[in-house]
Amino acid sequence: MPRYEYKCSSCDLLHLFHHGMNDPPPLCPSCGDNTLIKSVSSFNTKPKKETANKVGEVTEDFIKSARRELGKQKEEMKENR
């Protein structure tokens, strides 16, 4: 089912709904009014990164960070003995 974002004109809150394309807009779950207006989904409007990191680079960065954190924890444990 498609995902739609609606903004309530009464309570000014943004809500996410999954429903069919021909289904009418639902009632606002916060205030119960029938004043939901379909908004542009932020999911579809986010700009793409020009230089995306490769999966291997992200993994290597995570491993390096985890090793640094583990080293810090080991040092703290030695100090607390």
C-alpha cells in the first residue's frame, strides 16, 4: 500500500498513513477533525548525496570506531582495578 503524509489544518500536526490510492483521507488521529491535507512526502523530496560512501568504507569506519571505544573501555577497566 502507498504511504501518504497528511498535515492537519486544525492541530497543525503531520501524520503518516498507509492506504489505497482511491481511499478518502482519514480523520486526524490527534484531534479527530476531517481537516487533513495531503502534504509532499519528505521521503520523496530528500536530495541524493552526490558522493555516497561505499558499503565497505562505512563498515571500515564503524570497525575503527568500535576498536577505539573498546580500547577506551579497557583502559578505564585497568584504572578501576
